Amino acid sequence: MQPVLEIYTPDDFGLWPVAEIEPFGYLPLSGALSPAEVGTVVMRIADYNNLDSDGDHTQQSANALGSFLHGLLAPEDGLVAPGGLRVIDTSTSVTFLPGCCDGLESWRDWHQFVDDGNLLGFGHDPVSPVAERFGDTVRLTVNAEQRDSPVIALSVTELRHHLAGAESDLADFLALAADWTSGHLPDHRAPVTAALAHVLDLPLPAVRPEP
């Protein structure tokens, strides 16, 4: 289980270094990311949340720092991080991908699902990933709209273990991102780190002393 962010880089972005990643591919978040990959995550979340009052995406200048960070630091509504939790069955290579309706900002919905057992849907046509609990067994259906959809089955205990690992990966990423902002966005370190903590539903990392 990996927390992943769906990546898309706006044209001519030049505010800080970003990694070259296939458009709409998924970048796993952890403490092992390179500085350019961390920059890609910050760029993507800021750009994705640049919305107008009608909820439509607004194209901010990719070279004007204040306006580009507006979506991250002063969103019209709650912050959204496109992506979610990706689950890979290493024995079968079946991959359960995040859907369009339950982003990474809502990853704690998985905990509620484990506790109450209610069906958890992540998207709709053309792909509808669904998580269901049957007693002590969890079934992750890759596409509920497909009759013979691949399925990943695991125990509730295993899922809790994987969720703990995903939370650890997110916390490690947030600590890494806080250090990244010190070097690349020193005048915005505190608000950018707070915004990332908010969208990932995590407490702020401890402030590391300056070397």
C-alpha cells in the first residue's frame, strides 16, 4: 500500500526544479523522494487547487510565485490532493488504483472503512474501485463495473498494518517537504508546510534546528 499523487506539470513551469514524470502517472510519497520529486508534489497540489469561485481550474502564471501558491495557501474550499492509496498484490501483480472521488486528502476514510465495514467507493465510470469488508476479510475490487474485475483479498489485520505503513510514508514525506521548503521557499516555509500537513491530514512535523 502506497500513498500516491497523480502528477501533471503545467507548461513552462520554472519556479523551482521538478522531476520529469509521465503525465497523469502516480508518484509514491515517502521520505525517499529526491528534491525535484518533492518540488513536483508541491507544484502539483498548488496547481490543482488554483480554482475560481465556481470551482473551475484557473491557469496561474507558472513563473509568478505569489499567484501560483495561491491555491495552496488561500484555497476557496478545502485542499485536494489528486491520488490516494495504491495497493499492489505482489503475488499476482493486480493493482488497485485510486479513483477520482476520494483523493489523498481523504486517506483516513480507509480507517473508518476498517472500523465500520461500510462499502467504500473511490470513483465512477469508466473505473469504479470499491473496498468491501466481509467479516475479517477485505476485498478490493479494481473495477466494480466489470463483472470479472481483478480483486485483491487480504485480512483486516493486514490492512491495518498496511495503513500504518502508508501513514509512516506520508509523515516521512512531510518531514522531507518541510526541509525542502527551507531551501526553495524560505519566505513561505511555515504556511506551505502547514498547508501540506493539512491536505495530508497529518500533524505538523517537528521543526529541525538550523545547521
